Amino acid sequence: MQILAFKIGEVDHCNRGGFESIYCDWRASIPKYTTDQLYKHVVKNDVLNRTTTKIGYQTFNEPILTQWKAFHLKHAKLQELSSH
């Protein structure tokens, strides 16, 4: 799992280029999928279901989800955000 427990605040990407950079690097690492093919693996979660929204409003189904999680875990740098 890639969600870290924090007492307060939210978490965001702090790597160079943020989330978009990680996503673009991941896309480049899986050239066998066209955008249309990849989009067929997108799952839109119920925005009212707190269980699924923890992983995002949109995510992938398998086998893409496992590939994405592994890449994200290896490359994402996260930081806690504060409202102060």
C-alpha cells in the first residue's frame, strides 16, 4: 500500500515534476500500451464510497494496477502538507 499514516494534514508528491512527471515516466516504461488501450483499464471509483476514494477517484484494474503501484512506490517522493 502506498498511503502513509499521518496524524494531520495531507500528503503530496515532492519529486521534481510532481505526480505528472512520475506518470509520464511510467507511461514511457510501458510502450506496449497505447493511450486507448491503457484507458480501457481505467476504473472510475464511486466518489461517495470512502473505501475506494482512498485510492483515488480513478485508478486502474489489473494487471496495470500492480505495474503502476510498483513503479509509484519506487519513484514517488512524498511530503506532508500543512495548513499552517
